[in-house]
Amino acid sequence: MDKLLVHGGRPLHGEVVISGAKNAALPEMCAALLTAEPVHLINVPRLHDVRTMRKLLDNMGVASETHGERGGISFVAHDALSPEAPYELVKTMRASVLALGPLLARFGEATVSLPGGCAIGSRPVDQHIKGLQAMGAQITVEHGYMIAKLPPGQSRLRGARISTDMITVTGTENLLMAATLAEGETVLQNAAQEPEVTDLAEMLIKMGAKIEGHGTSRISIQGVDRLHGCTHQVVADRIEAGTFLCAVAATGGDAFLRHARADHLDAVIDKLLEAGVQVTAEDGGMRVRSPGGALLKAQSFRTTEYPGFPTDMQAQFMALNVLAQGTSTVTETIFENRFMHVNELSRLGAHIAIDGREATVTGGAQLSGATVMATDLRASASLVIAGLVASGETLVDRIYHLDRGYDRMEDKLRGLGADIERLST
Ligand code: EPZ
């Protein structure tokens, strides 16, 4: 298992290119299932989860090929696919559930393994199932698989008015994709407003889908008979950008994040500005300047759905609060077990007390390097940020978690002056 070896204490300077968003690329790869025509995605990030999704689509019979330096992948989902997503692949990546809606919409049937839980929470998919059933699908769960089909005599999903019990990102995406080929109108109330949902909708519209209201809590879709191919550039990854903002804020320095979208990170930027970090939108990206974590003011925050403070940025910002002056409270409202980075940060010298969904961080810690273990994707990023500041050597173990969602993070950090290297064992 690979490890990252970090020698802390160096400020970060220079320019870093932000990759395409993992959480847009994954649903957009599944959207290719909605047509037999070629779909070209560009700016696809080079991530383990993208490779897993390609394997999943390949397993169904989707032809795909990479091309060009611009992270291009083309897909052709011809008519003779096997609409199945096996446990062996789904268990390694929950986003595989995003194949369910497109397969059902295009082929009228799908067999998709239940994803099972993951480190940060039980993460059920009941809302995905409820929404598709409202559109006429018959879905049973047998031997750990969701078996979905249309009732006899029904050749297509039917439009429906669906209000999910809570805001769900991939739930909204699954239902959005299914609705594009349903008969009649579908209205998704309580829809997720994340930029990745909006980017997916824009891709579907290029394919001929009739969608309005994406980016708001109410999305309406008029079903069409078929969709055609398209070329779509994956939106920049706001969570990768936010992670680099926190890294520079923590180490101190001055960096330009090329392609980063400041308008997708308002809640995080507001907290960084209050902490004393300078963040400015500039032509083609975002600039961040910081005196270093110890000279910042810790900020309390609570995670909520977009446009609120993103849960995917909670661990990274907590690492900043560990260093900054003052006591702060971090409240995680989305997932029930997303504080696993806390014990590892404490090994580096952080002072954090957890009470249920709330963590209280005593700032001003002088971190010292240690061996720490990554437990999930964003926790890994938080440990790297802390290691960039801790005195001495920090060894981050199990960084396969990091590789799921960050495109060569150590190369990008080294490009900004960090002393960091990958140890492949
Ligand atoms: C997406 O996960 C992201 N993944 C997650 O990013 C992100 O943390 C999450 O949205 C929240 O923003 C992708 O987009 C591939 P949810 P998703 O459905 O869709 C509950 C990362 O680090 N829920 O919005 O699985 C659920 O348990 C990853 O990149 C149900 O109860 O999250 C959670 O408490 C981690 N039933 C809440 O809703 C359902 O059917 C929000 O989950 C669906 C969700």
C-alpha cells in the first residue's frame, strides 16, 4: 500500500491546475448509457474512481477509449448491453448506483448491487428506489441486488412528481437521468443544487434532454423519446480547489489555482476570509494568500447541502482550525460518522473533543510529525494538510483513499514547493 511522506514547514507558492470534478465525471459517465451515440467527455480527472466507473461500464459492454492530453474519454453504449452492476465493483465505489436510473430509462431493466455502507456512514439508497418506483419501476431487493424492471405492458418510465425525504446528490442525479427518457413530465422537488448536479443537467440538455430549474430545489424534466451524443467538458472540481485553498491557508504562501471556480465555493471562501486568508477570483482561476495557519483566526461552521458549507470540505477546514488561534466548533449535519480524521489529527498534536455531530477544536496547536492512517477520502486530505505544517516527518498510510478522489495530489503539492513524496511499497 502506498504512503505519502511529508516534511512539514514549507510555505506553498506558484500555480496549480485544478482537475475536472470527480462528482460530476462519475454521473456524466453514466449518462452515456442514455444513448447509443458516441459521448465525448473532456477534462475527466485521472482518479481511481473514474477507472472503476470505466470498468463498470466496460463490464456492461460499453466501449470506451481515452484520447488526447485533455483527459478525454469517449463512450459508446450500443443497444446490446448487459444492464448489470456487480457487487465486486459496486462495493468499491458507491457511485456505481448512478447506473440504475439510466439503465432503467434506456433498457427498461437493471440489476445493480446495493452499495453497502462505507466508512462515513450507512448511506442508504432508499430515496433512489422510492423515486424510480414513483416513475413506475418495479424494484425488488434480492441477494443484495436491486432488481429493477418495468411492469408488463409498460415500455417506458412515466413522469412523476417526486419529493425526496432529504436532499440527496446522487439521488437527484439518478432520478434526473431516468426522467430524461420517461413519458411526460417529472418534477423533482427538494432537489440537490450542487454544481455537479447542474453540470450533469447541462450535459443532458446537450444530449437533447428538456430540463429546467437545475441548480434550484425544483427541477422539471419533459421526457423525450431518445437522446443523442454530445461533447461535454467536466466542470472544475470545487472540492479539490477548496482543499488547495486550505493547504495554502495552513502552510502560508501565495498560489494561483487555475480553472478553480470561486462562484462554486462561496461558503468556504467566506470562512477563509473571516479567518484572515486572502482569496480573490482572477481571470482563469482563483488566487489565495495566507500568513500561515498560526496567524489565522479559527472559524466555527456547520456542514449543510449546497450552497451551504460542503461536508466534503469539513475535514480539510478542521485541519486549519487546529492551527488557527481560538476555539471553534465544527458541526457535521450530513453524515453520521465523518470525524474519523479527528483521532489521526490528535496523533499529530491536535486538541479536538467530539460530542456526537459536534467537534470542538482548541486552536494554536504546535503539530509534530507522526505516522497517521487515512480512513476515507477527505480525511486523507486533512492529514496531508496537517503534515504540510507539522514539524518533522509525517507518514500518511493507506493513501489509496486519497487516490480515489485526488488527481496526483503529491505532484501538485510538490509543484507548489511542498516536501512530499509517494512511497510505493
Ligand atoms: C454525494 O454522495 C457525493 N458523492 C459525496 O462525496 C458527498 O459527500 C455527498 O453527496 C454530500 O454532498 C458523489 O457525488 C459521487 P447524499 P451521496 O445522497 O449522493 C442520506 C466525496 O468525498 N441518504 O447527498 O451518496 C445519506 O445517508 C463523496 O467526494 C439517504 O438516507 O450523498 C446522507 O446522510 C463522499 N437515503 C444524506 O442523505 C438515500 O437514498 C446525503 O447523502 C440517499 C441519501
